[in-house]
Amino acid sequence: MKKLAAIVLAAGQGTRMRSKLAKVLHPVCGRPMALYAVDLAETLAKGRVAVVVGHQAEKMKDLLSDRKVDLVVQARQLGTGHAVAQAQSVFQSRGGNASSSLRFVILSGDTPLLTEATVQALLAAHEHDRATVSMLTAHLDRPAGYGRIVRGRDGSVWKIIEDKDASPSDRRLTEVNAGTYVVEGEFLFSALAALKPANAQKEYYLTDIVEAAIRQGKKVTASIASNPIEALGINTRAEMAEAERVLRGRIRKRLMDAGATFLAPETSFVDESVKVGRDSVVHPHVTLEGRTIIGEDCVIRSHSRLVESVLGDGVTVLDGCVIEGSRLEEGCRVGPFAHLRPGTIVRRNARVGNFVELKKTELGEGSKANHLSYLGDARIGKRVNVGAGTITCNYDGINKHQTVIDDDVFIGSDVSLVAPVKVGKGAVIGAGSVVTQDVAADALALGRARQVVKPGWVKGWREKAKKVSSHSKGKH
């Protein structure tokens, strides 16, 4: 079998998206849709991949900066045939006319539902039939917008007619071009060089190489996708939403097959890069985004959102929490209604309770902040009790400052810690205190006004108030 190379077409603007962003850069399940085709190409071709970019080429270059792919710029968008032709120099540069010894798989950057299994089946059919050109097709109930496959009475492929060039009778055909091809290199680029823009769009159509191959007596085959949804090319926001729906279903199924439980799978939104460990339970209406990793035996309750965060084994996240860019170690418990912002680390068996916000803070092993607190830019040791209403005053209007709380500190309710400040090991901070200076280990710190009690004062105040009220009524 010949060596395989891949070309990904990702140059189009996608005008029907009605967007300032190039179509293939739009995220699908948390990733720019072009990456699905690039991942597939890299899996298939292993180092021989060219990506054709055009609109917002610099953004595409940034997106693929860590990939071992060659980028080719299609400066003028003159059609799919013209786009593929731009990649010829990449493969020629590998030594002479190297492209003639390769077999090319051509993928579209806007088909994120296409699976490796389907492309492998297309490659196997191409090899079995000794074809020069093979294409993936699908039967659609609503084929509008797709190129139609025209077959002869014997079932052989005659040509592909683009939707805008199709006659009324052509448009009644339901077999469509899925935009995925396998083409022998010795034929591909010579056929592209001979293309003419003889169509309504005045473009160089890649599909015209099918007729060129037939005229030359070469074998052309079409393989029908077993699942038509894989042929879905995204051109509109509605189609993107449908692709998201299908992909999210695949993601959840993959995670459930690996041992995770989703109590109402269809209500959870899970990105493609998310990992969930065995025997973890995800309740309804949970959102898991980015490269979030959830360990084993975790529980994520309803209406919580986790973004780019890592949870160890046995972590419980109660209802209504937002956790972003944070790390929660084994046995932690968070929520309900807690907000963990980027840079937060919650150590083993620590507790973060309702209406507590942590930002760039480390909460030590076994420590707890159970109620109504803001802890920002803080380093908190082990076994610390943070009372309700505690605030680290970390911002002076210009700079952020750190609060350091050592092990075994007890902080009473409604305490303000004005950073930069340090509380030593085993210290106690009295409720209602404003702490502006460092507190030594094992010290008691009180920073509040002295309580004054005046016995009988209220009785006198009431009698005086009654006299004033009676005098006022007499005047009226």
C-alpha cells in the first residue's frame, strides 16, 4: 500500500455563518472545528499533512503552531480545486516529484463529525477497487446545499454536480458528496492543473476531477457512509448546533463506557477534552469545559460549571458551583454556590462552603471556609478554621498583596485581614477584628472597638421618646 498524505481544506470564510470569525475557527464542543479534521489527518497520514488556510490565516497559524503540519496559504479563494493545488509545493519540496508516489486523503475543515473508522473504510474500498479517485457520499433526506452524485444505470459514478449548478431533476437526487476524497498522487495534481472555471461560480471545483478521471478511463468509486450524519458540513449556526448535539452525545457515551455515570446525559454539556474517572457521578445540568479532569468516585451536583480544572479522587462538588482553573485534591468538598477562580488549590479533605469565593488561593489540608467568605491571594495552612464573613483585603487600589495563614489558626466570624499580613501558627483571631499587622504564633488578636453596656439606658430612652411623641401629636 502506498504511503498516505493528507490535505485539509480550511481556507473559506463561511459567509452563511454571519460572523466576523472564519468558519473553521468557531468552537464545537470547546475546540475550533478545524482541529477535528487536523487531528484525523495527523492520525491517518502521520507527518505528511498540509492544511490550506486563507481567511484569518494568521489565527489558523497560531492555532496550529504546535502541530507537525505544513500550512499553505490560499491567498485568493478560487474554489476547492484551486485550494488543493496550493498544497502541491509542500509535497514536491520533500524531494523531486514526491507527490506522484503518494496517496492523498482530502478532508474538509468543516466536517467535525467525520470519524476515523469511516475514512479507513473509504481507504480500504479504494485499495480493494484499485481506484484512482474515491469519494465518500451519503443519502440525505434534505440534500439542499450539497453537490449531488450522478450515477449511471450500472451504478457507476458519472460526475458530481454542485448544488448551484444543478438542474431541477439533479436536485431531486439524494446521494450527496461528503467532501472527503482519496486520490492517487500520480493523477491528482495533473488533473487539478487542467481544471477550468466553467460553472456558475467561476471557480475551480475539486469535484471536476471525477469527470477527468472517467474521461481518462480511470477507476472512480463512491462509498456511501453508513451514518449520514458524518457528512454534515457546517455552513450555518443551526448546522453547528446540530454538530455540537451529536458530538456531545458521543463524548458522554465514551465517558459512560469508561465507567462514569451521567444521571441525565442529555442535559450535561461536556467538552471533547474532558476526562471523568470511574464511578464518578455527574448530576443533571452540569457543564464540564476545556481540559477538565475529574478523578474516580467524585460527585458533581446539578448546575455546576467546571472549566480547565483538575479534581482528585473522591471530590464532591455541590449544587451551583463555578470552578475555573483550579485544582482540588482528594476528598475535598465544595459548595453549594461556591466560586473557585483561577489559581486556586484546595488541598486534601478541605472544605469550601456556600457563598465562598477563592481566587489564587491555597486552602490547606483539612482546612475549612464554610460560609460567606472571600479569600483572595492567600496561602492558608493545614487545619485552619475560617469563620463566616472572613475577607482577605488583597487590593490596595494599585497592587495585589498576599495573606499568609499558618497551620492550626482559628479565625472568628466577620474578620478582615488587610494584606500584606501574616498570621502565625496556632493563633486565634477574635470575631469582628480588622487585622492590619502580623500576628505571632499562638497569639490572640483582637482588632475591634471595646463593647460598652449601659444598664437601664433603653428604659430611659423609651420614656423620653414617648414624651416627644405626645408633645408632637398635641400640636396637631
